[in-house]
Amino acid sequence: MREILKKLYETNNLDLNELTFLIENVDEATITDIKEKAKELNQKIYGNKIYIRALLEFSNYCRKNCMYCGLRKDNENVDRFRLDKNQIVDSIGKAYDFGYRSFVMQSGEDEYYTKDILSDIIFTLKEKFEGIAITLSIGERKFEEYEAFKKAGADRFLLRHETANEKQYEKLHPGMSFEERVRCLHDLKSLGYQVGAGFLVGLPKTSSQIMVENLRFLKELQPHMVGIGPLIIHNDTPLKNFSNGSVEDTFFYLAITRLLLPKAMLPVTTAVNTLDKNGLERGIHSGGNVLMLNLSPQEVKQKYELYKNRETKSVYDLDKVAERLENLGYEAYIGRGDHIDWSI
Ligand code: 5AD
Ligand code: SF4
């Protein structure tokens, strides 16, 4: 174990066998050490800034049926909504005036926002609000669509791989294929987006081998961002009889990911904050450096129910978040906050 940790800390890489050994034999003291090293590495690269993103959930319509997700197409108990261009521009404009410059636009896979409609929205936002970064999180699209959104001004794209094990992926995502997921991620990279991948912790039937596959997948893909969150059971989904993923495991994988991808932007995800009221502090102490705050209009927020009781801190409660960060010796940063290798 000592040898493996030394290699991880010095080279930021472990092969398949070493990762397997680490995951299967790790003890409490080692986990503490790994988290400490991850936190230090983050500080070395990104200093004491925690990058705040303003998240707008603009539609909860979805054509997909992911087994864990409350917004899945077959869930008839969802009150579906869609924001139009004016509503999107208004919401982002308010947060822009407040000082935010990094926006994440998230939705289910909603084909209402065609290539032209969404490109027009992105173009308008970039024109109106100088200096902002737009991150899309809208799921799988054709190369041509990703290309159009990039041309219109989108800067980044989040598309978690969810699990890198093909069999598990295809069981949990009816009608979808892992190959297509990877195609999307590669297209996004080749188009020049800053790309975010990531996985769920605690999916049914996850072996340590599958977690190794997740980590190796990330190391190979070299995404700019990685979202890691525990599964949270939603009662209106086929996974209703399973249990939540572990927050402890989530912090462990966050730390390992920081060590494998030192420069990655790593959010302390909403899911981890939902299950752990000290998620923010513990996430930062595991190498996390990004936090998303919610800017969705109040009336639509509760309709965006990936899982129940989602913790949604508002962008307008920045003071409270900033104070918690200050107590840890960090600063809430609301600028664009690009990946360190990125220059525009
Ligand atoms: N629990 C935790 N995360 C979830 N997501 C979807 N449903 C759930 C759930 N029940 C995550 C997926 C998706 C992201 C937008 O939300 O990983 O990529
Ligand atoms: Fe749709 Fe995303 Fe939920 Fe899957 S995880 S059902 S793509 S909103």
C-alpha cells in the first residue's frame, strides 16, 4: 500500500491493478491521508478560490428513461415545465447584475430546444452579457448540434458518463448505449468545449472493479471537469427499493479523482450536499473546488426533481456560502473560472 500511495502522490497515475488494490484494501487512516493530499494538491493549483457556478434548470422534459432519475420520461407524476427565451434571459440577467459570470444551463433531453432555438438563446446571452461562460448540460445530441451551440458561444459542456461499465450502463439506461455516450464526449472535446464527465456512486451492483473502470476511464478521457455524486433514490423510479449511495465513498472518490486529474474542476455536487449538511466543508477537504448555486425561478425549482429533497442553495444566498468558505480559509469566486490550462 505504501508503494502505491507514493506512486499516486508522485505521478498522479495508477494502473488497473494498483487502483484495484487501493480500493479493496484502503483503511480509515489511508483515506484521511488521501483526502489531505487531494486538498493540498487543489490548493497548489487553484489556490484558495472556490468557483461558484449559477445553475439554471430551464426544462424538465426528458425523452430518456434513466432508471434512477425522477425526471425520466415514464414518470407521469412530474409537472413538466419549460422556460422560454425571455425567461432564460431574465433569470441569467438578474444573476449577471449580481456579479455572476459562470452559468450552467441544465435540462432533461428536451428536443423542443432544437439546434436553431438553442443556438439563438446562447447567442443572445453571450451578446447581452459580456464576459460570461456558458456551460450546457442537456444530454446527447448530434455532432452538428454540438457544433452549432459551440459556434453560438457555448464554452463548456457537462455530460456525465454515469458508469464506465458498458453492461451496467446499458442496464440502467434503457435504449441508450455506452458507445454513443463516449461518442458524444469525444465530439465535445474535439469541438473545443471544456468537457465535464463523471459518475454516480452507489449504483446497484457496483463492484470495486467497476469503480476502477470509472477512474481509468476518466484518466484516459482527461476531462476538464468531473461531477461525482451519490445515487439518491427516487420513489417514482424502478430503483425505488434500492438504497442511497454512500457519502463517505463519494468523498473518497472525489479525492482519488483530484489526485489522478490534478487540474480538473471538481464540484462538490448537489447530491452530496443533499445527503450531508457538512457536504461543502467535507467536499473541499477532499479536493473539491467548485460549487453550483441555483438560480432557477422559485416556482420551477421544486419541479426539477432528479431526486427528493434536493438541497438547492440560491445564488442570492451567496453571503451564507461565502461565510462558510471563509471559515475554512477559502474565498467564493463568482467570475468565469476557467480550467487552468484554458486561455480565451
Ligand atoms: N441521484 C443522484 N444523481 C442523479 N442524477 C440523476 N438522477 C439522480 C439520482 N436519483 C444525476 C445524473 C445526471 C445528473 C444531471 O444528475 O448523474 O447526469
Ligand atoms: Fe433525463 Fe438526465 Fe434524468 Fe436521464 S438523468 S432521465 S437524461 S434528466
